[in-house]
Amino acid sequence: MKQVAPGKFTTIDWDTALTEIASRLKTIVADHGHGALGSYTGNPTAYNSLFGPAFGGFSSQLGIRKNFSSATQDCANKFAGSEAVFGTRTMHPVPDIDHSDFILIIGENPAVSHMSFVSIPHPMQHLKEAEARGAVVVYINPRAIESANIAGSVLKIKPDTDVYLLASLIHEIDRNHGFSAHANAQRGKHIEELRSFVSAYPAERVSTITGIPETSIKQLAEDFATAPSACAHMSTGVNMGRQGTLAYWLLHMLVFVTGNLGRTGGNFYSLGFYQRSPAAGSAMPEGFIDTPYGKVRNPGGVGINLPGNLLASYLTDPNEPIRALFVNSGNPVLSIGGEQHMRKALELLELLVCVDIYRNATAEYADYLLPAAGAYEREDVNLAGMGLQFQPSVQYTEAVVPPAYERKPEWWIFERLNQIMGFHSLLDGLQGEDGEPNVWARINAMLRSQGRNMKELKAEQIIALERSDPAEFESFLQHEDELVDCFPAIFSESTLRMEKICIELETSPANQLKLIGKRDAYMINSWYANVAKLKFGKRDRNYLFMHPADAELRQIDDGDLVAVNNKNGQIVTEVKLTEDLIEGVVAMTHGWGHGRSAGMRVALGKPGVNCNVLLPSGPGSYDPLSNQAHMTGIPVEVQKTERAA
């Protein structure tokens, strides 16, 4: 589709659309250079194994250097953290839930999210069975999550303070038990620096910051340290804090210093279907780069792009603005803080191309909207879970139905665009055994490392692989000395920042409300915004959830209309009171706010409000170690307001 007037789109054929896009790109590059090009990729691209090579090839040949993605809204901290500790961004030891005696889950609600950075079917069934055989399951979360209704218990914590709890747990374990001999062996380095650092965060200090009683912190440390085996896992509730990278580092350290890294019942490295050489190294960019908006983590490689929170700033940069932007399966208008800045910035673009299944809030500004084949309309391989699988396997799925209307898979869109622009394209040749473009070359090479191939996978559909020996993680450490770095030098400035934030938290007003996101199975990000069957009854809007004590203090009743505001913006919504939350915390589900999304009929009719307008954006609004956006524990004020007449 092509936008011919504000809000008015017309259908054109594929060749016309791609030819016009190619022509406009060439003009923009000729007039302004490659610095005028940018891209933003959303979460669904991670679940499309053919997208990466196709868009990556197009992007590199075109010369796009300013790349943004949703990874800096949900998980970039994990890539940065693992690279610092293990020397590679692709090592994320997964919890051995089925064999563990103590399971600690922080900032995650498996009953709703089904877990992230560990690929495990039916996680609650595994947790339920673990508890039934005697394992202890503890969730750390600002609210009583749904998962605890099935298995385990919740220890409530104030948001954006998990990093201090983790530091305190390690210190208490050291104070009462000492670090495991394993951590003092040759596989760990800078252990004394870690010990010195965490000593600043004893339970008696951290208790006030986290809202967890001192005795509970000490007991948690004791239980984790003395369990025959223990594992730990954390997700977006921690990732999105100001210090998600340090938190992931300390999670690794908690497991490591108790001897639970690389052991049955602890955390283990899941190899997946790509047999990398242990000596391969990560070959990722290191350190930081200076930008007009401050220092950012050097983007590139796996998982780290420029901060999404700076996208609007780059679009409006006075010296070298992005003039042509590709948005693939993403919706930065609603998923990033600073909605109004983003909307104004998109209006200034000379070319916006959106590839998606919906004309969403961002695509309302698109010059061209290219309809992508849905998940059931294309073949795929489960690449996203590689290295994260509880039980490794590789699976090929055929398209269930042919693409409706004129939708095309993303790989074809970008390979055809390559062809029209005169770049190298798979459509020019390199035919596979079936005479079709050899789109599976990368996957086939990865399979060959395990002695298999794509032909066999297509025939068998799924190939089960042997689970890694837990101790195998040691052979895949990527630092030159093949050691676990317990206090990476790159963290030096951020550890000083951690102490400054700690003092800030210790002196903040006692009645300050903090906003967190509430994961909802009926609205995963903004994926389900246009699904009518999920907008029934009172699910036609997103509410502000508030503890009754906080509401009483502000003379607010259940169902009242309230204004939620801070220095970043304001929204108006209804209140739902719940004792599930820790006092001082309010929660909302994001992905709403489609009041201007004319291309999504259901979402337009039941828009809700965009709580992300309350998030910080621009310089200083992200974790400098990973470019991860600050999206949780946001200070807000809540006041009762009147309904419109």
C-alpha cells in the first residue's frame, strides 16, 4: 500500500512499490549520504529465521548504519551482561528446573509470559512438578503474580531495586558461608573485587531500599546457599530497570559463587543445534561510542543496537537526521517512551517503509506499507530458542496456509528490493536442490556442524538433540584466559552509578508511587490490539492497578477516573484496586493507545491509553552498559479526576 494523502492509502502492485522505494532511496543517499538511513526491527523478527539474513544483507549493501530495535526495550542488558562475564553475548545459562532443589525467578511471570531466555514448553507444569517433588520455588516481584497460584510463593520487592537484592544475597552468602571453592578455582577471576563490591550492600541496608524485611533477605540467602542444588532466572521486570545489565551480572554471580553454574539442578549452558568451536570467540564490538546524545554502548553483533529511546532524536538530529527509515514488525510510536516526539519526528521523514501484518500506529505515517506473510503463511525453523532450550531440538515447520491476498514473506521482500536496486540477491541465482532460491544456506551450515542437513530436517520435521553436560559451559567461555570474569572492568563506571542510585533511593519520598508494567496474556506487547475476541467485557481498556492503602491516601475509590502524570507526560484511565501489589507501586499493561490507528479497526474502537508516554526518553533514559531503556519503577503522581461530560 502507498500513502497518497494524510491517512489515505491506495493499493499498488509489488514491483511498482519496490521500484519507487528503490528510486527514492537512491536519491536520498545521493543527496544526503548513508548517514540519512535508519532501521527499526521489532520483536516478531526474532521468530522469523529467514528475516535476519535477508534484511541484514539488504541493510549492509544499502549502507544503513543507524540501526535500532526492540531489543533495547526488553533484553539488550542480557547480551551485554553475558559478554562481560563469559566473553560472548550468546551464553545464557538456563535454569535446570526439573532437577533443582531451589528455584529463584526474578521479574518474571511464567504463567503469563511462558518465560523468556529459556525455551521450555509448559513452564508452569515443570514448576508445579518441581514443587511436588519437594523443590522450593520463589518469585521476586512487586506483585502477587498469577504463577504463584499454580506453584511457588512471591517475595514482594519494590521495582528497580532487584540489583541491590542480588548484591545483598551474594554478600550474605559470603559473610555466612564464604564463596564456593569452585568460584575460587581457576575458572573465576576478580573474585576479591566482587567480594569487596557486594560488601557495601548488607541486608540491613538493602532492606529499606527493596521493601523486603532484613530477615527475609538473610533467609533467602541461606536457603539458596544451603540447598543441595539451586538455580536462578530473571526476565523483563528486571531487564527494564536502570541497572538491568548489572543485575544480570549479579544473577550469574549468585549462581557461580554457590557452585551452581554448570551443575545438575543449577544453571547450565544449552548448546542447541550449532556446534560452535570453543575457541571461536564472540568477535563483537567492544566498549562505548560517543554520539550527539551522549555515550552509548557500541552497537553491532547480537542483541545490541543503538538505544531505541534515541530513535526520535536521531530522526530530528539538526546535523544529520535520518531521512529514510525501515520499520520491520515494530511499533515504536507506542512501544517507546516519548510518543509525541516520535510522531512529530516521523512526519519529517522523506521515506518511511513499514513491513508488517497491520497498519499500526507507526504505519499511519508510512509512505509504503508492505504486507508481510504471517507466521502460519511461511515456513520456518526455531532459531530464536537456540542456545536457550531446556531440551534442545531443531524443528522445521511448513506453511500451514498459503499467504492471503498478496502478502509476501520478509525474505522475499528484501531480496526483491536487493534485485531492483542492483545489489546481490538470492533471487538472481544460487538455487537449492529443489530449484528454489537457497534461503536455507545459513541454517544448513549450522546443521552440518551437528552432522545433519536441511534435507533431513525437512523430512523429519523435528530432530531431538542431546542435552548438554552441565559442566560443558566451561569449554565455551570466550575470554582469552577462558575464565569467568566476576568483576568486569567495563562495569567500573556503572558500579559507581549503582551506589549513587542507591543513595537516591534511600532519600526518596516515602509516599512516591512507582509505575511498573503488568504482563497480560490478552495483550502481548501490542500484538493482540486488533483481535476482537480478546477485547470482550472489561478487557476493552487498560486500567491502573493500585494498592488500596495508596488509593485511600489519595481519596481514590475502585473504578474512579484518575490522571497519572510525571515530567514525561500524562494519561487518564480507570483505577482497579488490588492487594496483589506491594504498597507504593502502580501497574499498567502497555500496548494500548490506538486512538489514532485508523488502519486497525478493532484497536481504534477500543484504544485504551498508552502508558508508555510516562516513560523517559532521549539522552540519559537508558542503561549505558547495554542501551536498554528504563521502563520500570517510573515515578508518577496519581490524582482523582472528573469524567468528561
